[in-house]
Amino acid sequence: MAAGGVVIALLLLIYRSPILWFVPVLSALFALGLAQSLVYLLAKYADLTVNGQSAGILTVLVFGVATDYALLLVARYREELHRHEDRHEAMAFALRRAAPALIASAATVAAGLLCLLIAAMNSTAGMGPVAAAGVLTALAAMLTLLPALLVVCGRWLFWPLIPRYDAKYLKPEAYEAEHGIWSRIAALVGRRPRALWTVTTVGLVALTFGLFSLNATGLSNEGMFTGRPDSIAGQDVLSEHYPGGSGSPAVVIAPASASDEVAAAVRGTEGVARVGAPQTADGLVQYEATLRAPADSEAAQQTVERLRDTLPDEAEVGGATAISLDINEASSRDNLVIIPIVLVVVFVILVLLLRALVAPLLMMATVVLSFLASLGASALFFEHVFGFEGADASFPLLAFIFLVALGVDYNIFLMHRVREESQALGTRRGILRGLTVTGGVITSAGLVLAATFAALVTLPLVFMVELGFAVALGVLLDTLIVRSLLLPALAHDIGRRIWTPSRLAREEPADEAPGVHQFVH
């Protein structure tokens, strides 16, 4: 409800129409239903792990991504309605121009999410297909259902600002006049590119120092909740009268032949308060070791590590504390393995889309810097504003997946249009034109996506609040700083070499004089 309410409110402000917002929202609802149906089939027939975490994120992701795609397509459709009397023809041109960027965006996000399949944690691995299904169904709905509804309903959907055909819009000056603020931002990028990318880079690097405050080693039971549920109150009462680990002992299982040796080793391990009586079955013996420290504490995990080091190789140590320890270790492994793979996959897609190497490298570098800055700033908020004790061990990986994949989205939308304009105007003028005509719609899309992820802060779980806050902040940084200033300024400073090794990098720029030919499809 929070995500849907935010989307409707922002669409009313963006479109300035009491009618138009309904069509994208209706299309997003169909996309969400299709995504949930697809996830159900995957869970039933493909053994996909689905939990409340991934189901909650699916709703927010579909609403945010579908609305983003709708904003970009509707903006291009509105642009074409000024140039074509026939709305069917206008939609055909809008789809032809917008679809490649939307498909590349969805492919990038889905491919990055599917990299989670190699995670050691089932919950993390299951998140990949669930979220990818949401992105792909959002794309399908926005390239089929949404265009059909827009064309069937006609131009009146845009009331009171109905786009009418006018030959003057064949001239770039007339259309650019509607983008006054972005024309001024583009002019600033053209005048002072080096100063802009230097200042924004220094600012983002400064935010990364907040990473020293990030404590992503897991949360205690109490630290998992934004409030204080009854289970935590009961745990505190228990801890006042019994050893901290009471109720959640470490469980040691070993061959019955080594029973005495195992019992002595457990009793002699630092951090063990007492050892229960042995239970034997099927040639195995089980001991329950009550730990002195609370079962969800770091001290308890260190005791489990000492038990594993002390006991014979054939002995196994389980229990709630051991599970938490193994989850943290698996999450650390996933961070090290998956993040580089995602970077490579996204980079390859960008190379194929732009048919260049330098531009994709710039896009990846700026997005990674934005991610680190977002994580650093978020860590400062978590510690000094929200007062959270830390972050879940899987938080950095999931924040990375969403921020890098979604952050690259906006760079794709910008650079795809820049490449299109550069073929007619030359690279530097193409950058300024691309920034001018896409600035408003991409900023609107970023605000919508940030707001939908921010809806996660309404949940009582610290992990979801942190993920929603970090992704929302990161999307805003990508939209307002990276895509609007940093990337265009860097690209403008480098010039046509950003298209290396494609033909655009070698040829002289086209005629710099404004003309009509670039708008004749």
C-alpha cells in the first residue's frame, strides 16, 4: 500500500494530469500479478526458495521498475505526438526508439540479479530469480499492454496538457525550449566539464569514508527489530536468571565411541557454562552445551569456533549460534564471489549495447563510486541517526546488486540517447542534447524508484529498513549527481574517444549546426 500510494502521488505530480497516471499503475498491477504467478510456478516446479523478504522486495521492485519504464516510454510517446498527426505512428516511432534502452536496462538488471543464483545462502539465491521475474514482467507489460492502452485511449489521456501535432517541433530549438532547466544544466556541463566531474568525484569519495562505520557482521535477535516485540522481552527476562545461552545451546554430535573425549573437550572449552547429559542413538552421541554468552552474540560465535577447533574432526557443532556463524561466513563468501561476477556481466552488456569500451568503463566506474558513497552515507545514518547496532551480513551484497543494476539503468537511458544524438550532431553536442531531452524524465523515474524503495522503511525489520534506505539514497545519488553531472561531464571532457573502438570514435563529428534531419526517422 505504501509503494502504490507513493507511485500514484508522484505520477500525479509528474504528469500533471488527473487521468494519465491510471494507465501506468494499471499496467504495473498486471505486471505484479504476472510476476507473482511466475514466481509461484518456479517455487512449485523448479524448487525456488521464496520467503517473506523476497516477496516484499518483489512488490516494491515491480512497482518501481514498471513505473520507470512507463515514464520513459510515455515521455518519448509525448515527444513523438508533437511530430506526428497519427498517434499510432507516433507510438511506433516511440517504441522503436525507446525499446532498445528499456530492453538493455531490463537485461542488465535481470542478469545482475540472476548472478545471485550462485550464492551459498538459499534466501539470497532465491532472491535472484524472484526479482528478475519482476523486472522481466515489468518490461513485458510496459512494451505491450501500456502502449496498447495509450494508443486506444488517445491523446485525451494527457489532459489538460494534451500534446498536439505542430510542425515547429521538427526543429530542435522548439522542443528544447520545454526543457529549460535541463538546457541550463547541459550548458553548465558544456562550459565547465572538468570542474564538475572533479568536484562531484571528490564529494562522492568523501562519502565513502562512512564505510568505516558499517558493521555488517550480523544482527542480534534484539537488533533485528525496529521495535521491541514480546519475544525479545521474554529473552531478556530469561537472561536475568540463567546463563546467556540458556534455551539455545550448542549441539555437539559425534561417534558414540568418542563420547568421553568429546565430553571432556566440550567442558574444557572457554565460554561453555555447562554440559548436559549424553544422549545416544544409532552409534552417535549428542551433548547440549549451554554457553555463557547470549546465543546471538559475537562472544557465543567465538565459543562455537573454539569448540570446532577443539573437538575431533568427526564431531559436528550445531545449534542457533552455529547457524548464525555459518550464515555470516556464507554471506562473506557470497560477497567476494558474486560482486566481481556481477560487474563483469553488466560491463559485457554495456559493451554490446554501446559498441564501445571507454563509455561502459566510465559508466561502471561512476556507478561503483556511487554505490560506495551510498553505502558510506547509509552507514553513518544507521549508526548516528537510527541507532541500529549494525547490519545483516547479506546487506552489502543485496545493496550492491540493486544499486549497481538500477544505477546503471539511468546511465543506459542517458548514454543510449547520447549515442543516438551523437551520430547526427557529434559527441559533445550529442551529450548535451541527450542530457537536455532525457533529464526531466530520468529524474522523475529516479524519484519514483527511490520513493518505492523508501516504502520498505515502514516495515518493522531492521534489514528491510536498511536496504530500502540505502537503495533509495543510492538511486537519488545516481539520478541527481552521477547521471546529471558526473557522467556527462566526464564524457564531454573526453569527447568522441568515449566510443572507442567504434566508428564514432574515429570519424569527424557531423555538422554542428542545428538542423531537422536528426528528428526525421
